[in-house]
Amino acid sequence: MPKILPTLSLIIVVLYLQEIEAKYTCHTGLPSDYIKWVQDDGALVFPEYRQSSGGADPTEDSSEEDNSTESNEYRELHSPKFSFLLNTPNGNLCHVYKDTIQCKGKDLVTLPSVRSTEISFIKQYLVENASLSPLPPSSFKDLNIGDLIISDSKLTYISDDAFNNIKHLDTLTISGNNIPTLNNINNIFKSVSSLRAIYFESNQLRNLNCYQNQKSVFLENLEFLSLANNPLALVNFECFSQTKLIYLNLKGAFVDKFIELSALPKNLSVVDLSYAEITEEALEAFLYKLQEFKITTLSLANLNLTSVPIQLLQYLSESIQYLSLSGNNFRKDTLVSKFKSRRIRFEKLLDLDLRNCKLEVIDYSLLYYFPSLEKLTLAKNNLYEIESTLFIFSPFLTYLDISSNSGLLTFTYPQDENKVTSSAVKVLTLNKNYFNLSQDWILYNNTFTLLFQLEILSLCDSSINDKIASVFSNFNKLKILDLTQTVKKSNDQELMPTYEKIFYNMSSLQELQFVANYFNFDYYTVHIFSPLTSLVTLNLTDNQITALRSRMFYDLLNLKTLILRDNSILSWHTKEFSDKAEIDYMDLSNNQITILTKEMVDDFKCFKIINLNENPLICDKLTNDVICSSSNTQELNIVNWQQLSCLDLKKNEYLNYNSTLCYETNKLPILPHLENQITYTTQFLILSICLVILMIVVFTIRRNWWYIRHHIILSTQSSTSNLLKSNNNHCEENSDKFRYDVFVSYSDIDRAWVLDYFIPNLERDTSLNVCFHERDFQVGLSILENIIDSMSKSRCLMLIISESFVKSRWCQFEMHLAQH
């Protein structure tokens, strides 16, 4: 047992960290936003030839069923139009939805007979999880099919005429079966000349061949071929010599021997070898043959390479534009020396993917060999040294990703400053890095002053201090800045002045991600964002903000999206937004807003859409009016207002706004934007009359003060005497109304003093029946319900005011609740 507890604790900590990381994931400057041709794992992104299904699974229930017309979107098998399926073998295992046929189930051993006279066009014909051992001849004879998919159906053999006379077949997918040999693809595909894409994946295919003595043309329109995840021992590419093949996908395949690779059509330009099991000899032979084509896109990701295959890549140096080498181990490889020794330049290379290659040092002269490079990804390496001229050596480099490096990152500055020119980099991603702060901070300042054209900078979850942050203050053209999780509790005091200086020079900034930081806006200046006059999007999620004060957003007149969720914001009582503001979306979800004040509603005029979910709302006339009227006005849209609820203090229960609460509220006059309808003249007259009356009353009291004072003394003595006489009776009458004499509210930090000293002395010396949550809260009720119940059963409320009491959310709530 003692050994299990540490392990369990470690698991809990890991799960917690994963949850936090998932909640606040860096989303600025990611490769997926800028490098569309490759996935995060290094595999290529191909055009999707397969069409989406015609609709939802017909086996699922539909809430909208109307069988009165033939145009009904949900057509069941027993409808007259498709009743023919029920009269065929295994027809009951198929479903028809719109123009899609789906046949599923292990009991499906033969395909149902479908006649072309019954259905003119099948957009998608899906056979899944069936038990089809062979695919017999003429399985889809005379049918007009767009996409044909046979997956996980235990196929072992495809007969020569299986696809005989299929009309207009565009895409064929056969995956998850066990078909080790295709030796006669001439006959198999001879009648599907319209086929543009074949996905033959994960079928245990070893041999692919065709009859050499037949010169008939077939698959003449084929553009895409995928043999991914097959243990290919022999593939004769001469079988595809008459095609229009452009894309070849061999991801995850075991590659042993290719025959007549040069026979492929010259259109071939995109090849994916990622995750393939291929020997160095086979890879060299493969790339050597590829030089006969104009290969523009190539992935050699995750091939367990230990050095950059410069000798092999030289075959493609004149045509390659997009290259991925991610997931290989180049830790001991010196990239620059290899390029120097071969004297090879990739003149047309635009994008280079070197993610997760365990690289440790990047020499600036590396980019000399890629003069046209526009995008470079170096994320997830072990980099500890980068020469700053990497930013400027390539005149076309606009995107640079150096995220998630495990090394202590150091930027070195060239000794010969005469070679330094401005940089073309517009997007720089430095997420999740630890910077080496041992060197002089001026070095960093020189490093980043080269980035005059920078528009997007992401420092999400990186180690930032005032020296690092200050070097970014010269980015006058910056439009997007991500500072998510850059401020820790240990350095918030030193970073606030620095960030004030940074923002002061960023008048062009349009988006600021400032999520999950520890700035305390209650104690520091709240005008930190005022210089950002061009700001359109501001995300302040989870920053422990407790109040909107001092018009912290008043100067942001261009702001369109303001996200303040997951804070501790209370209802505010002063106007915080300018009347000129026009905010499209305001997110105040998961805060501590209890009621809507007049000032808040006045600010709401600036918002088109507002999110108030997960706030402890209390049923209040004004709050109810605003929320319920959201359904009747186009000026303010409250997100999911029907799902909001509030606490009725009188009934001590929660009420939903989508039921009786809004029905009862609608009977009351809705305040039209709570505008003051009284004119200034009327206000002046009323104020003048009140002032005159007040002066008369003061003059009268002063003139007759002796008589008034004498009367007050006599009345007080008489009342006191009567009160003493009836005190016993009065206590007996009200004894059943309250259970406690006093409810004590205190901070948990003061708990020891309250429980050990204050309450024992209070109960012993005064004989009062004291209620406090440590002893008297009921098990099973929520904290909020216990607080309200205890207050309602107590004669009075006693607050133990301290510094910790003022900072506590629940203590503030108890004090606020006591006022109502």
C-alpha cells in the first residue's frame, strides 16, 4: 500500500497537468495554419477524392419523419421505392438514405442484388464489417456509383470481373481486408475507366502485378493511388503507365522491391513515404528513379534515419518544393557540413519540415542552401543554440517555428554586423521554450531588432522575464501577440511594468491572447491595454480578475471580441465601456456575477452577443427583465439564455428562465433599455423643490430644538419602560422564528482563532446560540444553499473582517447576500 500511494499521486498530477495543457493549448502561429501540405506527424495532406456520405446513419432515429412524399430525406427500406432490397438475399442488412446505400454486419456474406432500374444514381455504396470472402464477378453490374467503399469485410480475393460494367465510378476504397495478391489488375479494372482514385490500404497486400502480354488501356483517368500500410514485397508500376497518376501514397508500407518505377506517368509529383519500412538501398533506388519525374512534394518523415540523406535528395534538388524530414533522429548529424561537402542547393524549396528531429544546433548558413525558402519548422527538437542571422539569411523566409524545444535556448549574434540586414519573417513561433538568460540581455535585443516585418509572435507557455520581454517592444508592425501562460506568480511584479512599455509601442496590435496569467489587476494599474487602440480581439481568460474598474477597456474603441471567462468578476457599479464601443461578442461566463446593475445594463448596449453562462445569478427584477427580453430584441443576444437559472432568495430554489420565470416577468413592464425618461428641466424642478422643503425643515427644527429634544427624551423613557415590560413576551413569540442568534462569517485563514478563541468565549459569556459552517452546515447541501439556509435561520449576521476575508470569494458573497 505505501508504494501504491506515490504512484497514484503521480498519476493524478500527470492527469491534472494534461487537463491544464489541454484547456489552454497554444493556438497562435501553429504549422497547421500555415503549412497545409503536411500533417503534424509528417504525413502528407492529399486532396480528398471521396465524397461525404449522403446524410446521417439511417439506422439512427430521426426526429423529423414524413413518409407522405417521395422527396422525404429519410427513406426506409419498406418504402415502395426501395422495397426491392427486402426481396433479395441479405437485403435486410442494408439501408438506404437519400442516394446512399449502407450494408453492414457480419451476417452479410453476399451483396444484395440491386437493379439499376430501381435506383438511378448511388452517391456512395458502403459495405462495412461484412463477411465477404471473395468479391464475385459482376457484383455491381450496371449500377451508377460515385464512391464504392468495402472496409473490414474479410475480403481475400477479387475476381477479374468484380467491377464489370460499373458506370461512372469515381473513387474506390478497399481497406482493412486480407488480400495478399493482385496479379491481374488489368482484368479487375478494365471496365472502370472513369476511376480517379484508388485507396487500397491495410489489406496485407504483398504482390501487385499485371499481365504483360496485354496492352489494353485501363485506369486512364487515375490520379491518386494509395497503397498505405501494406507489406509490399513486389510492386510493378508498369501497370499504371497509362494513367494520369499525380499522387502516390506509400505511408506505413513495407517497401522491398519496385519494378519499372520509371514507367509511371510523368505527371507524378507528390509522394508520401512517411512511416514506411524501407532499407537504405531501396530508398536510394526509389529516389534515384524519382529524378526522372518533377517531384514537388515529398515526405520522408519517421523513417528512422540517423542522418539527412543529402546524397539521395540531390536527385530531386532541381524540382522539390515541399520536403518533410520530421520524426527522424539527426542528433549527431551536422547539417551544414554535409551540404557544404556536396555543394548542393535546393533552389526551388519553399517549405522545410524538420520537426522532432532531435536537432541541437542550427547554423545560420544552413539557409544558404535553400535560397527560396519561405517556411521553416524546427519545433520539438533539442535546440540550445540558434544564430540570430537565421532570421535574415533567407530573403524570402516569412514563417519560422521554433516551438517546444527541450534545450535551454540561446540566440547568438554574429561578430560581423556588416552582414546583417533586415528580416522578412512575418510569423515567429517560440511556444514552450526556456531561454538561456545567462548571457547579456543586450544580445537578445540585437537578435530580435532584425525582425522589422514581424506581424505574428507567439510566446505561449515560454519562460519570460523582464529582459526577454523588453526586446519585443520594437515590433511596431505586430498584429497578433500570444502571451498565454507566460506570467507566473513568481515574476508578475517585475513583468507588469515591462508589459506596459511593450504595449505602449504596439498601437497596430489587433489580437492579444493573454490567457492563464497571474497579473493581479486589482493592485496594478488597469490601464495597461489603453495604448492598444487598434485591438480587435482581447482574450483575458483565467487571469484571476475580480472586478472591472477604472474603465480598463474604455479606450479600446475598435474592440470586437472580448473574452473574460473563467475569472472572478463581480457585478460592477460604474460605467466601464465607452458609448462609442461596438463589441460583437462579450464572454463573461464562469465568473461571480450575481445581479445585473443599471450600469452593467447600460454597458450591455455596446454588445451584440454576450455569454453569461455559469454565473451564480440571483433572481432580481432588473436581471430578469434583461435576460427574458433577450428573446424579443435584436439589439442584445444572450447566449443560451433559456438555459440560465437564478436563485430565488424567498423560495430558496433555482428557477429557469425558459419556464415560468420569464412568463411572469413578461407580465411586468419591460424597461426600455433602462433609459432615464425624465427631462433635464423636470429634474431641475424636482431638485429645487426638494431643496426648499429641506431648508424649511432644517430651519423649523433649529428654531424649536429645545422643545423637540425634551419631547424625544420623554418618549424614549416611556418606550424603554414599555419595552422592558413586554420583553419576555416578545422573546417567547419570536423564539420559534429563528434557530440561531447569530451567524458568524469568517475567512478560512482566520479559522483557528475563530474556532479556538472567539466562538467559545462568545457562547460562554453571552449564552448566544452561534451558527458557523464548521459545525452547523448540513451534509448533502451545496455551499450556496447552506449559506442561505443558515442566514435565514439566524437573527443577525456577524462578519469577522480581515484582509483574507476581503480577498475571499465566498466571504464577499456572504457579505453581499446579507445586504439583500
